[in-house]
Amino acid sequence: MAIPALAAVQPTSYLPSAAPAAPATGGVGFGDQLGGAITNLQSLQGASGDLAVKALTGNLTDIHQATLASTRAQVTLELVAAVRNKGVDAFNEIMRMQA
């Protein structure tokens, strides 16, 4: 069994393209980044669902595509949930400091 060349592996972006750090006066805010990540997550989940349907109906020629799409969607969901949880924890900590 031959192992595919690394050049054939396509990179993915789980979050919107990361721009270099911008000064505080401009740039993309945290909410915008999180919103972009959620939008990307929705598109990954949609693609995963479409490929899963194709796999179940027999219209998919390469089952690896469905497996990779499903894994990408799962990892992205875990990442977005972790970032959200950290944001909530930070907010709660700030609220405790004010009390």
C-alpha cells in the first residue's frame, strides 16, 4: 500500500485567515474573528453533511473525503467551543474582580 505524497495533502484553515497583529486603533475585533470562525464552522459542517449523504448513497468515489471533512468539522467545533469557554471564563473573572 503506497502512502500518498505530502504534496497531495491540502492545507485547511479552521479559522479565518490570520492577519498580522494590527494596532489598537484598527483591525479585526475579537467578535469579528469569532463570528468568522462560526461561519467557517457552518460551512465545514455543511460540506461534511453533503459528503456523508453522498457516501451513504454511493455517489462518493473517495470515502476519505467524507472522513476528512467530518474530522475537520469536529475539530473546528471543539476549537470554537474552547475559545468561547475561555471567553466566558475571562468575563466571569473580570466580574469577580469588580465585586
